[in-house]
Amino acid sequence: MTSPPPLAPSAAPHTAETVAVVGAGSIGIAWAVVFASAGVRVRMHETDVRVRDCALDEVASMLTDLSDAGLLSEAVVRVMTRVTISTTLEEAVDGADFVQECVIEDIEVKRDLFAQLDRLTERRVVLASSTSTIIASLFAEDLPGRERCLVVHPANPPYFLRVAEVVPAPFTSPDAIAKATELLTRVDITPIVLHREIEGFAFNRLQGAVLREAYRLVRDGVISPVDVDTLVREGLGLRWSVIGPFTTSELNTRGGLRRHAEVIGPVYARIGVERGSDNPWTTETIENVASHIEQRLPHATWEENVHERDRAMIRLASLLRHFDNPLAAPASVATSPM
Ligand SMILES: NC(=O)c1ccc[n+]([C@@H]2O[C@H](COP(=O)([O-])OP(=O)(O)OC[C@H]3O[C@@H](n4cnc5c(N)ncnc54)[C@H](O)[C@@H]3O)[C@@H](O)[C@H]2O)c1
């Protein structure tokens, strides 16, 4: 293992200077890129020798792509001096302030690994799992050091989708949450802290809602799979890259989100019942959402807010004008039932 150069002392106390990344699959590589390119030392560990042998090259290759696109502030070789990979877990976590677990989505594997991490690291070290769906209570509850365990679920890949869910268990300490959000903020990832554990967290529940309906629409012969992708890619996805669904409701309807809920709410409620989910939006929830949206986008300036959205969309359209998307299939023109 090569020794990384010393880093400048951090201004804040308790900031993680060294992160152990356990598992060097797609998410482990991506976290290594995020942390190292933001000045944090990364010590990786991977059990599969073939994956381990390629890991550093993969990190360097992704850093090179980012550098070629002008997205890296240092030379790739300089960033790579901060990344090492170890054959043993002990070596990887030695001296680490924070562990980001990125092994396969298997509860037993995670349970076993967290037990090892709890034994091998000091209590000040935060143990975070990248898991997409499994709550920390299911793999850390019985550990003596469970108060420093939580989920930090990245969007994939985190060097482009710069947001991560922080999901504490009931036993996670405020200190561990603070350390996780501090580290994420420092490496330019926006932390979204969930108020309580829930399977699938919020990201995959939102994604799951879209996928559930997409599969049903295809199953029922309403639309082709290609056209589902096109509708989201060219429509909802493009809009959601500028404003989220609640802000969309606020700005798409004269009268704002409350009016939107009045007009469209019953339609969505009927579709919900048709889909076996009788869960209409309550007045209380609509009020809660509207008041939060209005703190950022006062209803009194609705016209200006709409113009602001349009200006943002126009800037995005201008950036995308010359983007020839190799993955975009043209929409299908149905001439016969699918
Ligand atoms: N792929 C995604 O879109 C995505 C997004 C967010 C979060 N996640 C989560 O991130 C985690 C990793 O996902 P991935 O897509 O990188 O999986 P992956 O299968 O690509 O990589 C997992 C790696 O972990 C290694 N591994 C298994 N057990 C290990 C151990 N005990 N110690 C060290 N290494 C070990 C495997 O050899 C493999 O290389 C999962 O929990 C997943 O749910 C995935």
C-alpha cells in the first residue's frame, strides 16, 4: 500500500480526513472518486481479487473522464495519490475516520461486515452503509457501537447525481448524523436526512412509484417501453432536473399548489383507487407542502417564479442543444396493438 501525502489540517474539529470504502464495485469506485477528488484520503478494500486488481485503474479512468470534461480541479495523478487499496479490512480501516460500506445488497453480508467494522474501529468512527433499501436497524441493532451506524445512500453515480440520503436508525447518535452530513457537504453532495427509517428510503420509493405505474402501463398495452423512457427522459426528467414535483405543481397551475391539488387531486385519487391504493392527499398534507414551497417561492410572486422556471429551462435547453444522446431511442409510432 502506498502512503498518501499529508493533507492540510482541517478547520473544523471532527472532520473526516480519511474514509475507508469497503467494496470496490460500481458504488465503491464512485465513492472513491467523489471523496478523493474533494481532497479526502480513501482506503479501499475488496474481497474479490479480480475486482481488487482493477479498482485503482477504474478510479483513475473515471477521474480522467471527469478531468477531460473540466470537472476536476487537480491533475488525476495528484488525486490518485490519495487512493489506496488493501487486501485486508483491518488495513483499510486503520486510521480511517469514516467507513463507507459498499458491498453487495445482502443483509447477512452487511450484518457480518458491520460486526467486524464495529470490532475493528474506534467508537468515534462513523460506519455508513450505501445500501439502497435495507434499514440500519436490520444489520446494526445488536452491535455494541450501534450509535455510530447509519445509512448513507448515494444516487448512482454520485459524481453526477450529487445527493445522498442519510437514514439514521432510532439508535444512531446525533453526532454520527452530524459527521455524515458534514462529510457529504464537504465533498459537494447534498445530504437529505430522513426523519425515520423506512424500507427503500425516499429515493427508491419515489422511483418505485414511477416504475410501478410504468410496468402497469406497459402490461396493460397502453404504451411501449421505449415510449415510457422517452416520456420520462424528454418530459418529466428534464423538468425534474430543474424543479421537483411539488414545485412543478405550484408553478404549473395558476392558483399554485393548493389549486393544483383541488383540480388534479381527485383525478390522482381515482387513479390510486383503480391501482388498489386508496390514499388521497389530505388537506393537512397539502397545507404542509404548500407552506414549505411558499417559503422559497412566495405565491405573491407566482408570475415571476414561473418566468424563473422558464429561464432555467431555457438555459438547460441551450446547454443540451449540442448533446447527441447515444442512449436515446426514438419514440415508437404504434401502428398496431403492442
Ligand atoms: N448500483 C446502484 O445503482 C446503487 C445505488 C445506490 C446504492 N447502491 C448500494 O451500494 C451497494 C453496492 O452496490 P454495487 O452496485 O456497487 O454492487 P457491486 O456488486 O457492483 O459491488 C459490490 C462489491 O462488494 C464486494 N464485496 C462483497 N462482500 C465484501 C466484503 N465482505 N468485503 C469487501 N468487499 C466485498 C464484491 O466483491 C463486489 O465487488 C449495495 O448495497 C447497493 O444496494 C447501489
